[in-house]
Amino acid sequence: MSISDNLKTLREQIPNYVELVAVSKTKQNEDILEAYNASQRIFGENKIQELAEKQEALPKDIEWHFIGHLQTNKVKYIAPFVSLIHAVDSFKLLQEIDKRAKQNNRTIDCLLQVKIAIEESKFGLSPDEIEEFLLLEATQKLTNIRIVGLMGMATNTLDEAQIKNEFNSLSLFFNKLKNSNPSFQILSMGMSGDFQLAMEQGSNMIRLGSSIFGARNYSTPSS
């Protein structure tokens, strides 16, 4: 099936309230344009240089999300245009995003990454750390960022019960925080292998790559 056909099929499965982020990392600009021409406007990247090159070359009404682990020294390259940063996992990173947003006269939306998977390789803060983080006076003084929700990645396993439990725990935590943080609107969880389970547990933003573009291409795309 073509990229546009894949998107059409997916949209029949996804409720209107769930935002679809097309994970375009490693994909050629031509593939992204095919998705764009099929009315997809939100794309997610996890490499700074690749994202900057694509943003320069592709239509300016694309909403770019940064979905990978972000180093503080790289924030300046995406601060002028990024719409949402999915994986904030430290106060230092949040401070840097705020600083670079201010330099660009912008407010940048951010999601705090919660570690729900058992794998050591996955980043994220614990729920206790996030609750402390939100109460810090220093966090509340950051004027050019807006924390709009949470992001989490489930364990890479075939055990659906475990995945469901991890998503459910994040959903419960999100709803708890939402009661005292009105800006919390986004719960980003679910990828191509588990997005149905994520939506069942309350996700309203999913990140799909192979379901849209097919198997990942590991070569460096042209800009």
C-alpha cells in the first residue's frame, strides 16, 4: 500500500480526538510530501540536523515535533521553529528550552517524559520526580515554555498485559496531574506496535512511523 493509502486506513481506526504524529525520521522528503499531500501536517523527528534540513526544505505549515532524547547543546538549532518537544527529562533541559525560546520570541510547548518501561535504555523521570519538578518555584518562573502534558514509551515486549498496565499507570498519573495543571492536555503514548492499546488506555497523541511509511530506512536521507 502507498503512504497515502496507509494514512487513510489509519484514520479510519483513530478517533478524531487522537492526534497522529507521522514519525518521518530517516525518510526521504518525497515520502514526507506524499504524506503531506494526503493531509498529514504533524511530523516527528529525532535527529537535530535531519530535522533542521527537512524544516528548511519542506512546506512551512508543517508542525514539527522533536520526539527523541534531546541534548541541551542542540536545543538552539530547533528553537526557532519546533512546535512540540516530546521528551523533556530534566530541569536543565527545560531551562535551556526556555532560554532559547526567549531568544526567538517564542513559547515552546513541552511534554515531560515519564519512565514507565522496565528497560534501562529508556529515558524519563519517575512520577515522584515529576510531581516535585512541577512544584519547584524555579519551574514556575520559566516564562517561555509551556508544559502541556506527558509522554511515555512502553516496554518493548510481546506481553500485551504488561504494555497495557504501563500505559494505564501513565494515564492515571496524567489524569491526576491534569486536575491541578490546566495546561495538561496531551498524553503522548503509543507507536506502530502498540498504539491501539495506548488509545484504549487514554492516549490522545500517537507516534506512528512504519505503519505510515513502511519499514525504516537506516540510510541518511537527502535534504
